[in-house]
Amino acid sequence: QVQLVESGGGLVQAGGSLRLSCAASGRTFSSDAMGWFRQAPGKEREFVAAISWNGVSTAYADSVKGRFTISRDSAKNTVYLQMNSLKPEDTTVYYCAAGRSLTSLTNGGVTYWGKGTLVTVSS
């Protein structure tokens, strides 16, 4: 079984920054990409960003392009989401996810989910 554990959420004022971390552990699996989704109460879970495990390719939702950056540290089995210029509309729970490929993950093909971490952006 694979476990994905998020950390780094919290409260920040609009225009501020946070960095989310997702540490992967457990048995070996074939997932080739990891990324982040977010889901506000009463809304569908939406794709935010993804990265191929080799770090060559990335993908971002239009709403976060230019503000968020995804990266990974393969030695630590950890994926990061650097969030800059945060807006109140970014407030929600962020979930780490793993998928078979970058393309699959971008389109919502998720094999494993983390439990989520809350990001709150105040105005």
C-alpha cells in the first residue's frame, strides 16, 4: 500500500505564499506522475498541477499558471507545490495525488490520494 501525506497548509493573507509538501511512502508502485488537486465544499475536485516523477514535464491549471510551481525531490520521495500571490479564491483543501502518467493525472486519472491539507487565504 502507498501512503501520501500532505503538509504545509495554513492561513495566509492575500498576496502571500505557502509551500505544500507531499511525502510518498509504502510499497513500490508504478505511478509515473504526482500532483495536486483541490476541492472546496460543494464543488468538484479540480486539477491544480502535476509533474512527471523524472521531473521533465509539468502541467498546470490555467487558474494557477504563473503563481504556483510544482517540483519534486526524488531522493526524499516528496513533491512540493510552491504557491505565490495567493488569492482568497485559492482557499480550499488541497490533495496530493499519484497517477499512471502526467496526461492521465491531468485528466483526473488518480491511483492514490492523500488526505488533504487546508489552505486559507484571507483578504
